[in-house]
Amino acid sequence: MTKIRVLILALVSVLVSCKKQKGTDVTPEKNDIEEPISQQFYSGNIKKDTILMNLTIKGNQILSGKLIYNFYEKDKNEGTLIGELKGDTLLAEYTFMSEGISSVRQVVFLKKGNTYVEGYGDVVEKASGKVIFKDRKQLKFDGKSILYREKFHSKPL
């Protein structure tokens, strides 16, 4: 009888230890998985003006970006983008130089397929000097400034 008890106790011990080992397996959580970094380049022509945008994106964050407005017969605006993607909307701060003066303004682009459409609306200047949209819900994405994704871009911005 004691041999049977010892055998049952050994069998139960083996089963319990197997269950514990299964429970200790480490499965990566969503936060532990490294998100890929993507490089994206967009460009658009509006009459004789050109807009170029280069983005380095990881998840929903714009790690770095460059935005250039090259206006015909006007000074070029060239600067950096820092921001995030919220669904299909790119919301960023654009820090740029124009006519030798550094400025910061909010920019918003709506993603539509392989394009970004720039949003326009009423703006206000904060005490810090940064220009932001008065009401982002009132922005117009009328398609005047459409940036198309380039698959291959040989020169960095």
C-alpha cells in the first residue's frame, strides 16, 4: 500500500512541476516587442511650389522628420518635424528657418492611402511664439497641398 502511495505522490509531484514550468515560460508582452523603424519620403508640387517631407517613424512617434517648402520666387522654409501619428492624422511641431528667423508652428497632415494632405485653418500665436491651430476640428483638408509617397529617393533631405 505504501508503494502505491509513494507512486501516486511521485506522479502528482511530476504533474505539479510540469504545470509550474509551463507557467514560467516567458511570453513577450506587447510592450516588449520592438517596433520597426520606417523611413518615408513624400513630395508634392503645387503650381510652381514644391513641398518635401522626410519622416523617420517608430510606432506612432515621429522620431525625426524634415519638411521643406520651396515657394516659387519666395524664401524657402526648411526645418524639422517632431510629433506623432494619431490614427490617420500626423500632428507635429515644425521648427524652421525663414528669412534668417527661427519659427515654430503646428502642422497637421491627413493620411489618405499613399498620400498626406496638409490641413489649413485659423491660427493663434502663443506667448512662447509658437503658432498653433485655433481649433483642429475646424481644419480644412481641401487637397491643395498633397504629398505623394516616393518609393525610392536617392538624396536625403
